[in-house]
Amino acid sequence: MPTLTPMKTQLELFKEEAERFQKQHPDLEKIEVLYSGFCGPLRGKWLPASMLSKLTEGAVRLPLSTVALDVWGVDVSATGLAIERGDPDGILMPVPGTLKPVPWAKVPTAQVLVTLFELEEQTPHLLDPRYVLETAQAKLKDKGLTPVVATELEFYFIDMEPGSNGLPLPPIIPGTKHRLKASQIYDLDIMAQFEPILAEINRACKIQGIPADTTIAEFGHGQFEINLLHVPDALEAADHCLLFKRVIRHIARKHGMDVTFMAKPYAECTGSGFHVHTSLLDANGANVFTGETDEASPTLRHAVGGLLETMLDMQILFAPHANSYRRLQPASYAPTACCWGYDHRAAAVRVPATKGVGARLEHRVAGADANPYLVVAALLHGINHGLEHKCDPGTAITPQEDLAKYKHLSGNWETAITRWKDSAAAQQMTSSDFHRIYSISRSAEYDIFATTVTAFECQTYAKKV
């Protein structure tokens, strides 16, 4: 695949930004270099401030194999990326516009997002999730279309320590000795009690340029949703979401709590979703989804149709882990059928508005545990597929409609992995290398879960069979 943003251009842009930042923050001591792999936490390294110039020269390196580490941070030998080939380094390429202060750090600190580049070719690493999204967005830009993307992220505050059974505990309500244990949907009293931590999250977002907007208390005990404002750049929207999760985690820990983005941390409570709103602008800045009536325009219908047609093939990107499938169950406030509707939250794809600048679709399938770059890449690929093939989404669902007639999302992790492996659409979304290595990554994690004997199994069967 061709380089979308030449390395030299990217470094020149970042060098100007770094010089301005150092003048504004002369006391800077540390730089946290961050990037996203397939799954798990953000990875990277800490640099002394004196090494910022090396970053601007493309002289900071990290093994390319780390992008495909499993959720436990271990090399997946079947990928052949690590010691099997000498574990070569790649270049950590800074992303212009992402050098920001870290307000929770104990010493003056900055952070910057990076992408992985090949050392010899000086081109993007094909396995880097951010580059996967960049290529998906480029296909729409080649048509003169600019994606406008906004995200909504649900999460749970939890206790710093798990319960005696090893499972997460809801947090102690700030200012009290009482643990949350009831539904709190839209509860303003709960919001008020959590105001110190929520307010600090918003302040940190402002410092880091993350456009945090509405906050609501959700169904689960300790569950909240915070929305991020739309931006006319899918890469920037995914950057915001990734860094927003980091903000929430660090501020929660500062307040004596932790946070989980597991799709389903409690069996008895609702799961946490990652909802993505998308529209498209033409070369003149006009929303191509807008129509004249309350019915979806042909272009919007085609986009929805493409998402529905590719949804099962892309499900492993929306639900990448074992726990993801606990959320995708009937009557769980998560979509289970491949259908669409107007302002209908049981639909996998919801159309909240059909006219004016706000005409858009909302994809509701992904869990909060999914990689934002890969989710948005899958969405853009589906939309592009729908526009190219003029996909028909069928009739919008109605309230109380029986969803049995629709194709259903798989509730089985292995099925979703196999569907991705065998999918032509998945292979077309990105490079053959990414498709193959991501398949191996998901199968390897599945195999570990499939062969691990759990405490629940032993409690159930040890003295019964």
C-alpha cells in the first residue's frame, strides 16, 4: 500500500509543533510516547524532554512486533513477527497535533501519539491500527467525501481492588461509605456525588483538546456515558476516543477508583457500548446524507445497507474478546439483529436524523472494549461498500417488531473469528498482512480461553460428575 502521509512531511509538521510546545512549557521533564496495538492498553515509552528533538527526527524506535502483542502483553509466536524474524525495530512516527500536556502527571509531562513506520522503507507499518483507519478513510476521500465522526463511550467506575471472588466491585459513592448497588439511569443525585471526578475528567479533556460533551449516568451501578463532539476527520475522532479512555483511567485512579471498559463486567447489569455517529461531507462541505423528508435519502440508505451487508464479516472488530459476547445477548440493551431503524435503539444501525447538517447514522454494535481505529475503519469500509454497490438496507424496523426474521450477530466468539478469516470483505478492507495476522491474534486468544479451566467449572463439576 502507498504511504498516505509522507514521513518527511509528518516530521516537518511535528517539528514545528514541538518547538512551539517547548517554548510554552520550558519546564518540561518527560514525554510519554503512546501508540495503539491490536488490543490491550496503550503501549510506548517514556523519554526525557531532551529527547524530543530525536522524536522530531524519526530517531526513536520500538519493535514492530509489539503492535500484535496479545491482551496479556505476550508475543503471539504464530504471527512470526517477533524473535522468529529477529524482532526488528520500527520508527515511532509522531502524529502532528497530538503533543499535549499531561495534567495528572507528578512532574511536567507531555504525551504524543505515534504510529509505527518500517525502518528501511520509511513507510507505515501495515499492521498499525491507525494506518488501517487511514487507508479506509482515504478510499472515501478519493471519492471527494469527508467522514464526520462522533463517538459515545460507556464505562464503569469500579473499586481499586476486586472482590473476594476476583470480580470487579462497584465503587464507594464519593463522600460516603456506601457502595453503589442499584440502577442509576439518568440519576442526577448520583451525578452530583460523582461531580468531582467527572469535572476533573472534563478539565483534563479541555487541556488535551479532547471535545468531551454530554455526560449521563447509565443503567449499571457505577456506569456512565460521555459523548465526544463530531469532527470532520475519522482519524482525529478515533484519536480522541483512545486518549479519552486514558484520561478517564488516570483521573479515576487519582480519585481512589479504577475504571473498566470491559463490554460486560457484571452479568446482572447492562454492558458498555461504543457508539459511532457518522455522516459524509462532499467537496463543498454539504452533508450528502441529508434529504428532503423524514425518510432516509438514497445515499444514506446505501450507507446503512453497506454496514448491514458487511456487519457479520466485521463483527470480530466490534467484539474482539471473549467477554464481548456476554454483551451481545437478547434483552441486554445491546443490538443482536442486523437491522436498522429511525431513532430505534434496538437497531444495530440507528438513523437519528435525516435532514439538514445533522443527518447521520449511528452504529451501535461495538463494545467499549473494541479498538476505536479498527471499529471506525470497519464502519467506513461498510459505508464505502454500500455507496459503491448501492446496497438496499430494506425496511426500517418498527417499535415492537419481532426481530427473528433478521440475520443475527453471533453470540459466539469462535464463529465471529471464523467469519472474519473467511470473509472477502474483510480482506478487501485492508492489507492481506493485517487480515492474516489479526486472524491469528484472535484465534490465539480464543485458544487460551478455550483451554483454561475456570473456578466456576470446578465449582460446578468437581463433585457433581
